[in-house]
Amino acid sequence: METRMTNLLGIKYPIMLAGMGFIADDPKLVAAVSNAGGLGLLATSVLTPEQTRAAVRQVRALTDKPFAANVTLQFAYAREDAEVLLEEKVPVINWSLGNADWIIRAAHEYGGKVLGTVVRARHALRAEQDGADALIVTGHEAAGHGGDVTSLVLIPAIASRVKIPVIAAGGFCDGKGLVAALALGAEGISMGTAFMLTKESRLPEHIRELCLKATEEDTLYLEMPDGLGGRLLKTRAAEIMASERLSLMKSLRSAMEIKRMLDIPMWRLLLDGLKARSIQGLAHQAIRATSLRSAILDGDERVGTMTVGQVIGRINDVPTCKELIDRIVAEAEEIIEATREKVFAQG
């Protein structure tokens, strides 16, 4: 299946892995997606620069196919992580939440491609102006930092205003979704929740079963004080997080947890607090990171939370990455052919 996305990135199928902390930071999952014909993406937001470099090199040892890595520019060590990706000449770099013109220039010098993640048309236009090669457009249904507009409206709104390829994110898990994305003007799809529930994912078995039982109504969308949003699996821990007001003392304790987890110097912690607009904003980042780690790495859903998209209600099995991608492509091609036949029959 050939689109502008596959031609631009040198991949077989227009499907990519979304950046998910504690899930897509696993080189084995990243390589599995690339080896299956999609674009694996390494999430660096929960990695130190040294860990990022090691992970990039491990991905390269596991696949000779194109792969990507992302940086969330408001997060700790983002600039250092981006510099590592540039030094390692990662084929595709994805950024979000910040000005990445310097990343674009440096990546283009060695022939790399750069994808910007956006949730608003004005950000899409700015990314295109800065030289981005393509955009990942994230709708409200997504697990990550989706905006207020749903994929059905946001994707064609942005695709009609930019000349570079658009990759749709938020609500995609099968061939129907891929065909819908193409019809809306996108050139492919990015999936997080669907790849999280593959055999190569490190998700603990009982957390996986909890996700498989969920419906499309079993998520919570949380607005954070720093202006970012996120969607969580509806659990008791997530409901507490949604209703809890942070005291200054709890904010400081939570921010210190980020310092411990990523070994951040105190001056960097305070600087990141300013970037996040407040210590409370940084604390929410810390709480989300530590709660994700509790669920994914420790397998404790009582205190941990899971970032999932509304599409969780449409997933009911655990395939390999190759089985998932092959199934999506086969279903999409079947739908396209059936639609073509229907149109010709009516004509």
C-alpha cells in the first residue's frame, strides 16, 4: 500500500507506532513494528540521554528498516535527547510541544526526516513553515496529548490547509480506520493503544486483560494545569487523579520524584518547572509518569494508571505487530476494492 507517507519515510505500509512512555521506549517493540513494514518509533520522554543513545543503538541492532524517535520539548532532558538523536542520525525524528526549527535544520543536513505532532491548525501551519516533512495530527480520541477537536473534524481541517503529508492519530486500530483516515485526507495512521496490546509489548498480562475488557466509554480525559490533556483508562486511581487538587507540598514531592527517576539536577528541575508554567504543572507531569510506571512496569493498577485511547473498546485480541499490520492492510485493501466495485456498479 503506497501513499506519500510510505514514499517519504521509506516504509512498506502507512502505519506507525505512537510514542508512549514506558511502552514505546522498548527497542524490541520499536523494531518489531519496523520489521513488520510500519514505522517503529522510540519514545524518549522517560529516558536519560545516555539511555536514549543505548536504545537507538539497540533498535539498529534489531532492524535494518527505517525507524523514528520522538522528543517532547517541554519534558526533562528533551534538548539533550534531541541532540543524541541527531548525533546518531536517526532516520526520522518526531517532536511535539515546542519550537523545533533547529532539529529540522540539523536532521535535514544528514538526510533525516522530521515529523511535527500538532492538535491545532495554526501549529500545523507553523511546523510546515519551519520545514517539517510531515505532520502527525492528533484528535481528541487519542491517548496522548489530544486537543479538543475530534479526528473526524481535525484531520481534514488541517490536511486541506497544508501541502505536506498528514498522518492521522487518535481512534485508529484497524483497516476501517486506515481507509477512513485516507478518505479524510491523511496519508497514513499512527497507533498507540493498538500496539500497546500486541504480544511484543511489555504490558503485564493482568493489565492487558483489564484493557481488553474495557469499552469505548471506559476512559477519562484529564485537563492539566499546564494546559496539556491526557486520556486514561477509567480506574479508581485515575478517578482520584481526576478529582485531586494538588497542594504545594504534594507538588514539590511529586516533582522531586521526577528528579530521582531521571537523575535531574535541582537547577534543571526548577527550570522545567518554569517551562511547565508552574511547579504544579511539573508535578502533574511527575504524577502521570510515576503512575504510568506503577501500572506498566510494576503491574499495579491500584495506584497506577494507563494512558489509552477511546479505541480501547474496539480491541479484543493480542496479535503480534506483524499480524496486526498485515490484518489492517488486508482489511483496508478489501474495503477499498469493495467500495470501488460498488461505485462502478452504480455508475
